[in-house]
Amino acid sequence: MIMRLLMGAVLLAAAACATPETPLPAPEAPAGNVTACRDIVRSAGLQAYSLARHRDDQRAVILLPAGKAVADYEAETKRLRDEGARLMAALDATWPVTGPTPAVPPGSVTEAQVAGRIAEADTCLASTAG
């Protein structure tokens, strides 16, 4: 019985080594800086959503005094969610998504990183609109 398993493994390995490798065709790159801009806008939208989700998770465990602090925290979280929605809508309108959407783990980006990425995406969108 063991001899049959070993022979089967040897035959399978020999068949795999004898099969010629067929390279996949290279995807055609769009002209210009379109791919980079699309990736920047997608990244900015996903990061904004991720930071808003992280802030929602934090809100469940942090203690904020009632009143202005809570309202400011929730307003900033809503602003981030709205920025993400705006950027994803612009992405869908300008460059329909053709591949899988990468996930951004909550808590992996800072507010400064997200603000910089949103500014970069706005600049990129402004350059493609004109």
C-alpha cells in the first residue's frame, strides 16, 4: 500500500516537472498616470472609512464628558465617513473598480496620514478633471 502511494507521488511530481510553463499575458496598463491616481483615490477613501470605523470602536470604550466633547468626536467621525463616501463615489464615477478592494485594518492609520492621503486624492482628482 505504501509503495503505491510513493509511486503515485513520484508520478505526480514527474508530471508536474514535465509540464511546460505558460506565462500569463501581462495586463495592459492605462495611458498616463491614471492607475496611480485611481489607487491614490481608492486608498484615501478606504483609509477614511477605516479610521471612522476605528473611531466608532474607540467610542464604545472611551469615556467622554457629555456635551461638546462627544459632539466634536462624533462630528469628526461623521466627517471621515463622508470623506470616504465622497472619494469612493468619485472613484466609481471616474474609474470603475475592476479588481478586489483591499482591506485597511482599523487602527492601522493615523489622522495625519488620512488627512494627507485625502489631500493627495483631491489634488489627483482635480488634475484629472481639467
